[in-house]
Amino acid sequence: MPRPRLCRKIRFRAKANYFKPSGIPMRNLEIVSLSHEEIEALRLKNVKNLDQNESAQKMNTSQSTFQRILSSAYQKISEALVNGKAIKIDK
């Protein structure tokens, strides 16, 4: 049985729920979903310029878990940008 997930601190709500390539209707796009955890990890690391240990502490998680969340976010965003997909931020 897997270990239960800890509550992670999320201190940010995105103003937009979707980002998409311009000129292509939403109905024609595949969607890549990002969780609030992934958005918070990106914000702390890239916008606030915190190192991974500080970011992990702010999210109430370990540094290795923070790294997994961040890697997942980078992979999803890269896929969306390279393949012309929309990005949805889950609620």
C-alpha cells in the first residue's frame, strides 16, 4: 500500500486556466494538464529564483519530491510547446 500524500502548500492561483497556440481553435488542440503543485514548483524555482531546498521547504515537501514535481512540469510544458498543444491548469 503506498504512503499517503502529504498536504503541500500552494500559495498561488493562476489567473488563467488555459494557454494555447494562437490561431488554432481550442477544439483542434490536444491538451496537456498541469497540476497546481507543478505550477507552484515552477513559480518558486523560476519566478522567485529560489533553490530547490528552499522551494521544497516552502511547499512542505522533500527536495527529491520537489525535483520530481518540477521535472514533470518541465516535461509537460516542453511537450506542449514542441508539439503545439494547449496547456490546462487543473483546479
